[in-house]
Amino acid sequence: MLQSDSQYTKLRWLLTIAGLFLYVVDIWTDIVLALKYFQEKHFVWSALTVVFVLTGLLVTNIFSYAWYRDDLRDVTLNPEGKTTILGLSKGGLAALHLCGMGIFTRFYHLLKKGFRVVWTTANFYTEEERREENHGLFCLATDLSMLKLFEAFLESVPQLLLQLYIALSQDECSVMQYLSMAFSFFNVAWSLVDYRRCLRRSLPHVSEMPSGLPTAIYLLYKLCTIISHILSYTLLLILSTYSTVALTVLWLFWTTWAHLLQTNFCSSRGLELVYRAVVGVILTFTFFNVKGQDTRVAMTLYYSFYSLVNISAPFLVGLLSPELQRVTFLLTVSGLIFGGLVLGLLCLVLYYLLLHPREKWPEADEVDGLGAETESTRRIRNFLQP
């Protein structure tokens, strides 16, 4: 089914509220945990926990504000040349984002518009108006899902790595640490699926990602490989904190690779460099198709390299750190690494061989009366991951 037939349903609206809840609780548990570390005089852990939270908030608010500014300049989205958006001037919008409210503003806008469309006046729309309204809602949802994906890999994933390192290296874990890791994990899972489904639904010429088994297999592939990577990095950090240098080198490598690919996601040069740095972080933990091209060779090389890293980490710990050769510790973590890697790669092959939607590209430049490409649709198209 093509995206022009998709509707922003009541279930989708309710799931948006669930996504907001996960986002808020994930940040709240991390802040409470940072305060707990501070009270216990673990100042480095407290500072790192706060840094990850602030990094996610800072970067997502920068992108959110820039996209609002782009939408104001887009004659398709703003034909009347208005200088306000959501009832706010550019200065008011900037102040809102400086307070870290960018994502919350987008949640409010999406929920408010979605409520009007799916709960109140849906029956008063013509077929053409209904299609345009639903397409607009999915564009709003996709912008939000992109920001949540950035936040997940800038805050939730590093937070999960940090808390796992602390828990495993100290051989103890508090209830708040468990809660922080659990909600970081759920936030990552939600962001991955929400981004994937919203992205494909928002483009008229791209086949929708089927729900049910395909979504479950895709999620399992992503989560298993990411968790396997995180556990491997955790073992290497326990072995030596200088492993942070290796992680930094990996991030620089993937950022440079994104730069060499000449990505074209942002409307400004400076923001594009920030985007490439974010892509570098994502690629440190999972494969990400930067240019929306055929990536079979790149994906094969990527997972071959990371399989080597995942397999090597437990063996290095066993050989170089005798004090960590506790049977329950090393066997459990190694089993999770190997099991996650194998299951994740099996799901990857299964998904792309049998379950991945095949595209149906239209011959016309404009699709179903949606008109010329808007700035929002351009962002989505340049962000497309097949």
C-alpha cells in the first residue's frame, strides 16, 4: 500500500502520547540518578550522566529550531509569508528552544492537530483534504521521530553504556540504575520503530512498513545488534578506561565517512556538520544508511567489522584481566553478546530477504496532488533509510 492511502489514526495519536511518556520518564530517571550519584560523591558519574542528558537536549533543540525556521522560509508551507509559527515570533520560538522545549512544542503541535483531525472533524473533510491532512500529520510525526532518534543515540544509548559499565564494574546495581537502563532501552526501541514507520509513511512514493511480524523482526535485529555492541564496549571499558579513546576514534571515523559522502540533509553548512557528527554517533552503535542508496556491500562490511569487535571483547577480557574471569560474570555477558549478535544478524537477513517493502516509484514528478516537494519532505527524503 502506498502512503497516500495511509491515515493518521486514533491509535497512532494515542501512541504519540505513549512516546511522550517514555521520553519524559527516560530523562527523569537519568536526572534522579545523576542527583543520587552526586549525593554519594560519585562526581564523575554524576557529571557524565548529566552531560548525556544535556547533549541530547541541546542537539535536538538546535535541529528543531532550524527546521521551524526552514518551514517559515518554505513558500509551499508558508505561502502567505507569515513571520510567526505556532503563534510565536522567531524570537519567541528561539526562547522556547533555549529552554529545551523544542520536542515538547512539537509533541503539543502534533497532538493538537491530530486530535482535530482524528477525533473531531474527520467526517467533514473531502477525500482530497483528508489525504493532505494525513500526509501533513505524518510529516509532523516524522520530524518529531527524527529528533527522538537523535536524542535516543545521543542520550539514551550512551546512558545505557555508562550505567552498564558502572553496574558491571561495581558488581552491584541500585533500583534507580535498573530503572534508568530499562527506560533508556525502551526509549531506544520506541524511537527506532517510530522513526522507521513514520519515515516510510510520510513519503508518497515509498511503500509502508507492514506492522506485525516485519516490524517485530526489524526491531529485534536493531535491538539485538545494538545491545551486543553496547555490551562489547562495556567489557572493553571495564578492561581499560582508555577504550574511550578507541570509541572516540570510531566516532571520528564515521563522522569523516559521512562528510566524505557529502550528505545533504540540512539547509545550512554549519548544521550539516552537526548532522554528520550525529550520524557518526549513530554509526558507532548501529548501521545507518546515510544517503538512502543501495547499501548491501556497506552493511556487510559494517557488520563484519563489528562482529569481529563483539567476538574479540570477551576473549580480551578473559586473557588480559584474570580478576574478571568470574564464571557467572564473563559467561553471562559473553552469552548475551554472542547470542544478541547471532540473533540480530539472522533477523537482519530474514527482514531484508523476505519482509522488507519493495518500493513503487511513480513516473510523475508530483504525486496524488500533493504538489511540489516541501522543505519538510526534502528533509524526510534525504533522511530515508531503505
